[in-house]
Amino acid sequence: MATLLGSWRRGSRQGAVALASAIELQVLDGHLPVGTQLPAERELAEALGASRTLIGAALDRLRENGLVASRRGAGSWVTSPRSEGSAPIYPTETEDIDLVCASAPAVPGMINAVDAARRLLVDELGGTGYGERGLLVLRERLAQRYTERGLPTSPAQIMITNGAHHAFVLALRMLANPGDRVLVEQPTYPNTLEAIRAAHALPVPVALGEDGWDFEGIEAALRQAAPRLAYLILDFHNPTGLRMDDAGRERLAALLTKARTSVVVDETLVELDFTNAVAPRPFAAGDWSILVGTSSKSHWGGLRIGWMRASEDVLARLSSARFGLDLGSPVFEQLVLSELLADPEPLRRRREGIRQQRDALADAVRAYCPEWTFRFPGGGFWLWCKLPEPMSTRLAVAAASRGVLLAPGSRFGAHGGLERWIRLPFSQPPDRLDEAMRRISLAAESVRGGTQAVPVT
């Protein structure tokens, strides 16, 4: 808290005003999200080198403005004028902790980007607001990012969509007919499987080993099932966290090119890289490889802006197919994302925050469920934990009764299974993750008949 506030003007009455204004700025900029528990007055006074009287006066001012709420025995927390004193983030014994949705609050700097976009919106109001490819300024910045990653790209090779999943559905609609087969990894992103089934296509799963992709299995599936389309996640795979190296990408590209199979590569998590290693180059396999990305994990799920990177010919066909689904993406959100992409600081801070949460969850799993094993991921949003016995669905049911929502391993399989696995997102604050694992350990103990030891805390 003291680091966030930095230097602020101390004094008597004006000191309280200055401190309240400094805290308000951190709230509006997203550094202190709604629900964040504030330190006790004495603790905050010591950290800031201020009197408790000044701290109390500043908090009183924030309460009057509706930005802080307090309750005896629960302390004070960040709220908003319309939230009417919503509860703090720290979970109570009866509060549910959602570990199904793997998404974080907005990155710091969102309000500044919104303010900048509001001014830029004036230039767009004279037009119709429709655009099948998206705003040029956003496409230019996305093209630049691909080029910097080693895949030369022009704005004409970018189409803006309403998220990466929307981009995949567009490609699926164009490239696969009812009854066609779509190659997927096993496990994979559940919503992709739902989209394939909704299109009356058939998922063809190829198992991922604990060490990576089975290229022989992929080659066999391409030869025997002749899928029209492949959907793959090569960067911090959902849910395993695996990442394919350059050599693997070259081998995969050769297999898909030989089979003449179009491929959608989901890069939703490519920006959440916690390592300092040189990242693999973006995947490329001829004219029919489509890369899709989104701001939902890197910046905020509420932004709902994604994109496709493909050849101009493919995008021309996709534009025609798109009219049956929607007529373009919202202009204002595109301007906001364009402003966010111009500043590397929000992403840097997002990576650092998520990395700390990954470490906290890994420590909690080791402490509460020492029999579980997992690969420590270099990025992404989750741990893919191997359980000591097939109990994933039973564990999810038992955890729900203790206030933790889990997605069982079967959700990530094309045809169910995966009962020895559970996905644990680390998109929550460390305190919530620790509390979640405490409850999950109790659920695991009940599922296994009380054979699992639970540390006393």
C-alpha cells in the first residue's frame, strides 16, 4: 500500500485530503480493485509514517465518497458508490470461491486507457461505426506485435473479433461442415468442444502426454480421420500449461501442410509468459494457418476484443462468412485496447501479479495436498494437477459443498475421462488461493474416506 501511494503531501487537514485523493487514484486506476481489504489504521499509519488521526480522517473522506466501506470486526475495504458496501475480497467461511472461471480483474491503467479512448472516439463518430476488419490503428499495433515476435505481418492480415472463441467459431463456420472431423488435443478447452458439437462436427482427440505433444499420434489421426480442421493451443496450453518449442512447431507445420489440414492456433495465453527465455516463434503452416488471440486474459475479460491473423485471401472468405453471425466489433473497446497495447507497463504488471499467484497456489497445493503432482508452468493461468486416484468429478462435487467451484477433468476431454486430473486456476489473490486449497483438501479427505492428512493451520 505504501509503495502504491508513493509520496503524498503530509500536513494536518490537507494531509488527509491528499491521502484520500492518492488512494482514490489507485482505486480508479485499478491498482486497488473493488473488494480489496485495506490495512488496519495503525498498520497503515506506521507504513506511511503518518498519525492515526490523519489516516482516520482520510478513510472518513473515502467513506463519504463511497469508495471505502467498513464493518466492525471485518475492517475496511475498497468499494464503489454503486456497490453499496459490497463485501471484501477475502473469503469468509461461507463464501464461494470460483476456480472454474480462470480470469483476473482488469489490468492497472484501464481507466487511463478508457479516458484516452474517449477522446479518440470523437474522430470515429462521423462514420457508421461498422467495420468488418476492425479499426486500422488496432490492426497496425497487433501486426507490429506479430512482426516483433518473428512473423512478419501487415494490418491487412488482421481481423478484429469479439474474443478468441468468437474467432474460432468464425473459422469453424467457414471451414467445417456438419459431419466433418476436427482434430483437437486431449485435454483441451471445453468451450471449443461445445462449439464443435454445436456445428455438428466431430472432435478427433489426440492425447497430450505429460511431456508434450504426440506427433506420431497427430500424424496417424491426420492420415486415418482426415480432419478438415485442427484446433491447437501451443502456448501455455489449456489446461496442461505445456508450451511447444520451435522444433515441435516446425514438425507440426510439416504434418499439417502434408495433410492439407487447416489449423486454428489459439494464442490466448501467449502474453502471460513468466520466463525470461526467448519465446518460440508464432506458428505458421502455409496459407491455411489461422492464429487467434484475445485481450480477455492479458488485459480484462470485460473488454471482449479478440483477433485473427491469417492470409488476406483467408480473411476475405472469413469476412463473407462473418455476416451471418455479426457485423463487426465495438469501436470504443477497440480504441481502449489500442491504447493499452501502446503501453507495455500494464502487461508487465499483470505478468508479475499472476506469477506471484502461481507461486502461492503451488505452495498451497504442496502444503495441503502433498500427494498431488503437477508440472510447474512457465506461464498461463493454471496448474494441471494429477490426483492420487480417479476422483476428479467426486472431488468437484465435494468441493462445491465446501464453497469451492471446480471444473472436473472430464470437462476437458472430448469424450469425458481424465478422472485423475483437476485444473486449478491461479487467477485469484494468494489469500483466496490458500483458503481454496484448505477447503479442497478437506473435500479430498472426505472423498478418499479420510485417508489424506490435512495440515493444521
